[in-house]
Amino acid sequence: VKEKTNTQGKKEANKGKPQQPTRKPPRSAAVTVTAKEGLSYADILRQAREKISLHELGIEASKIRKGINGGLIIEIPGNNGVQKANDLANKLKEILPDDVRINRPTIRSDMRIVGLDESITKEEIRSRIADLGGCNEDEIKVGEIRWRPNGLGNIWIQCPLCVANTIMKTGKIKVGWTVARAEILTPRPLQCYRCWEIGHVRYSCTSSTDRSQHCYKCGSSTHRALECVATAPKCIICEEKGLSSNHRLGSPVCNMIKNTTR
């Protein structure tokens, strides 16, 4: 009788367990160019082409397309695309005026860490995730720890996709004396922060309704969410559609969100 190898034993032990979801990293790096209203992207691009040599930066292939906000996205494929994109972004910042914003966007992932003991702080979690992912702490966003009736806490985090994929190889993270569970959250749908509807952004919004000054927690137009003292949430989008509205806009129970993720 053949003895089972460690690998075979692990495979059998993991049979029936749900696979931890991960997302594939992008095949190219990107630089975004966003200009103030009234500036010409054609002029900006001409100026960049006159003063920057892609060949000197080692960029032999690039692709330019329009972003959903009307800005430019310069995509740089290849194994060294990240470094080349960083170099290009730095050059663009040097030659373009201050009213042209240059960014190096990275695909990010939302996660939930579950099962934290009460001695753990959100600063510890940020530091631990940065160590595991090999990134800077300022690349990690963390929410507040929410304590459950069982005495354990959950926390929302957002980090670069590559960091999330590293953590999800085990689906666990050790913080202090606790081994907590990590979960990937479903990506939020595209949402306009002018009219609050799903499927587009402010740049392409054609709605006559402007809710940008409303509180997304209770729907009031007299204050913003940071100043909200309402004891009960209310989603004005669901209320206007005759649906249950006793929840915060965009929360997991929001009908607007549920209808787009089915």
C-alpha cells in the first residue's frame, strides 16, 4: 500500500472547502493624467511628447485611452511596467503645470478581518498587513474595529490587490496572539457621487438631481455624513423607489447594491 505524500494529504484535507477568491493582477501599469476644466488634453499630450522620450525611459510600447472621468490613462505593459510607469509619472510631474494632476493608480481590494481579540488595535493590523504584503503602511486603509456580542472584533481594510492576494493564500492573518480569518469582499459597483445612482460617475452624469451635498447615512441635505447624529439610517434612493429604506446608502442590504451584484 502506497503511503500518502504530504501534498496528497493536504489536497484531500482541503476537499470540499470553498476556495478563497482572488483577483488576477493587471497585465500593465498605468499613469493617469487629469486636468482642470478648460485645459486641452491634446495640448497636454503634445507638450509631454515634446519634452519626454519614452525610449530613454525604456518604454517601447504604450497605449493611451480615455478614463471614465474624462482624463487620460497611459498603459505600460511588460514585466518592468510598474517601474517604468513610476519613472514616466515623475517626468510628467516635472514638466506639466500644477493644474494637471498625475497619479499612479493601483488596483485595490476590500477585505474583512474577522475574529480579533480586544487587545488588538487598528494600527497593529495596518502594520501587520504592510509587513505581510511588503508595502508601505500608508497604502493600507483601515476602518474601525466593530465588536460583536461574542467579544471578538471585525475590521474593514483596503489594500493593493497584490497584498490581498498574498494574504488570501492562507486566508488567515496572525495579529498578536490571535490568528484571524481574512475574507475578500465583493467589489462595489461604479457609483456617481453627484446623483448617487449606480453605473456611471460624476463626469458622465446626466441626471437633473444633485445629491452631492446630502448625508449618505440619513439622506438629509442639512449636513454631511461626518456631522450626522441621526439615530436611524435612511437610504433616500430606496425610499424614492418605494423600497425598504431603513439602511445606509450602499450598505450590503441596500436594494440598489443588491440588484447590481446578482
